[in-house]
Amino acid sequence: MFGCYNTKHMKISREVRVGLLAALCLFLLYFGFKFLKGVNIFNPSHAYSGRFVEMRGLVEQAPVYVRGYKVGQVETIRYDFTQDTAFTIVVSLNKDIRVVDGSSLRLIPDGLLGGTAVEVLIPSGADLADIPAHSELPTSVQPTMIDELRGTILASVDSALYSVRQLVDNVNGQLEGDRLNTILANADAMVASLKASSYKLDNILKNDLPVIVSQVDSVLTDLKKLSTNASEADIAALVARADSAIANVNTLITTANSTDGTVGMLLHDNSLYNNVNGTIQTADSLMQEIREQPNSIIWGKKKKKK
């Protein structure tokens, strides 16, 4: 009897142990899967959602940042291509992250290999109200470096293509009709004119230039002879003539300073000055009398004094 009881008790214990082991395996499997997905099972979180037109390569379990610090991950991505904002993502954030009014979700480049992450933009301010969990937040997309380069390069390429197009149009306009023939004819005429000018220049260099050079040499020789003759001229005769002229001038000055000659007397005799001065006074008295008694001078009658 006791043996049967022990055997039955052993069977129940074995079943319980198997059940507990199975539950433990399921627990480890679930939380191990969560751990492999990057979910911190020991840190509670709350979720927020957002809608996007495109994902830019975003996948589930992508990191979620706040000012460059990882605070969660992307839990799920749902899509409905009948809507403009076809993608809806759900992000889980640590519960110690305070999401306030004005917060939003933004897709950002993550890493050098072209990955995409989510950034939660939270405004500063302690007096802002909290946004409840499971709320939908506004969204935006940050342009990548490739997008910026693409815009710059495309603008440069468009400008270059526009310039090339204008150049091609100008060339086509020049080549239309008989313009090409006219251009070629003008080029031929220019080449012929250059050939003729070159021929004339050759003749000048071969025929005329030696004659000109010989004439220049002759002129230079004559100038050299002239300068030699001028240097050998009778300079003494010129100096003698200058001395004679200076002596004549000195004689003239001496005669003027002497009282013997007429010029000296005119310059040094005071009687000439006195005579001239007396004559001027007599003339002045006569003019005064003519102004006062013109009749007495003209008709010989003097005006009676009262």
C-alpha cells in the first residue's frame, strides 16, 4: 500500500517538474527573444506613434535618440499604401523620458552605412504639459548628406547643361543656311591675304631692307664726320670776336660816364635840366594866361580889371 502511494506521489511530482520546466523554457524563450530584439525587459517603457510618407530604410528595433542619447527603439512599423502617410511607426521610450507639448519624431541618418534612426525632438521648458503615452506625435525627415550633395550637384549640372545648350544653339544658328559657306569663304580670303602680306614682307626683308641699312650707315658716317669737323673748328676766332664786342660795349659805357662828350654832358650837366624845367614852367604860365584871357592872346585885347 505504501509502495503504491509513493509511486503515485512520484508520478505527480515528475509531471509538476516537467510543467515548471516547460514554463521556465517559455519564459526564457520570450524574454530571450525580447533581449535579442534589444528590448530592456527590466526597464519599463511607454510608447508613442508617428506617421511618415517614406521610411528612408528604417527598420524595427532601430534606435531612438534624444539629443544623441539612445532612449528606446522602434517597436513596430505598420503600413497602409492607400494613405499618403502610408507608414505608422511605434517607438518605445524609457519611462523616465518626459515627452511634453511640442515634441515630435524625426527620421535621421544613423551611421556611415546609410542606416536610419528616429530622434525625439523635445522642447525645453519645465512648465510644459506632458503628452500621455500612446499618443501620436508630429513627424519630419532630416535631409541626408547625399540629399544635400545631390541638390548641389544637380544644380551645378543643370547650370552646365544650360550653358552647353546655349553654346550648341549658337553653333547651330551659325551653321544654318549659307552662314557656314560664308564663314569658310571669309577664312579662305583671310588666309590668302596673309599669304600675300607674308610674300611682301619677305621681299622687303630680302631687297629693301639691305638698301635702307646701307643708307643709314652712310648717314651715320656723315654725322660722324660733321661732328669731327665741328670739334676741329677755329674756336679761338669766335672767342676773339666776343672779346672785341665786349671791348666796344665797355668803350660806350666809358663815354657815357665822361663829361667830355655829348652823351656825358646830357647825362651829367645840370644846366640842361634847369633849362628844360624853366621852359616847362614858361609853357605852363602861357597856358594859364590863355585859359584866363583868351581874347588878349588872340585879338591883342586885355580884359579890364574891375
